[in-house]
Amino acid sequence: MDEAEAIARLKAGDITGLHTLIERYQVQAVQTAALITQDRAMAEDIVQNAFVRIYQRIGQFDDTRLFRPWFLRIVINDALKAAVRQKRHISLDADNDAACLKLIERLEASVEKPEDIIERNEVRETIREAFKELSPRQRAAVVLRYYLGFSEEEMSSKLNCAPGTVKWHLYTARERLRTLLLPFVK
């Protein structure tokens, strides 16, 4: 079933339309939310709630527009809100426990894996840690531009800010990442 038919079915009350949209967009939506929130479980909850809202409010969707940008805007906005809330409610004890568990898991995994896998995982983790240092808005801008391939105009619309602000978020994010990752460049 194609996207237009899925939306038409959903508007008619047939939940199989939602199933089609979930199959098509769930993975990308979860990855997008996870990149912004830096929390996979939270990202899954955000996307699940977004699909529930889509089901409840599909009548408000304009059939002349594309579904993907409309849906991802919902996910990105919710992820930004969650990331800001999460930043305000950080438990130091939970962070220390989680960091220790991650370190133990990485050490245990490194004993069993070849050197190239270890190195790739270390690089990946270094990039993730640097990405966490960005503000939620900067992470959203990077995700929209480099992961989802949106233009600056589309990003401006999604982030509800002027194109110049989008450029500033991208510039400051790139500069921050460059600063954080420079010591790791060989």
C-alpha cells in the first residue's frame, strides 16, 4: 500500500493505514529522535506517542502536503522538548551508574573483538560523546541537515527560526565538534 492510500485508509478509520506508515517511517523517526535526545528508550517513546497522535489527528493532515516532513517535524519538536526537559532533570547518581555500566560493557566487549572493531567502536563513541556536548537545537540542526538531508529553508521551517539562525546553529555545531574532535584526528 502506498503512502496516499495509507493516509486515506487512516482517515477512514482503518488502522491498517497506520501500520503502513509505521513500517515506512519508524526506524528513521527513532534514529532522528535518538540523535537529538541521546536516549534510545526516550526516542522510542517519543515516536510511539507521535504515531498515536497521528492516528488521533489524521483529520488535520493536509493531503496536498507530504507526510514525511509533517511527521518528522512532530518527532523533532517532541525530541527537542524532551531533550530540554532531560537536561533540566539530570540525576548525577544515575549518570555515574550509567557511565560505569557503559565503561564496563565496552571493556568486556573489547576483550572479545578484533582490533579494527574496537577502533571503530571507539571512534563511534568519541563522536557520540562530542555530539552530546551540542545543545539540543544544534543537534537538531545537524540531524536535519546531515542525516535527513534537509535544505536550510526546510530546516528553518522545521525549527521555527530564521534561515540565518539555522546557519548559525550549523556553524556553531560544526565549530564545537571540530574543537572536540581535533585531539582525536591523527
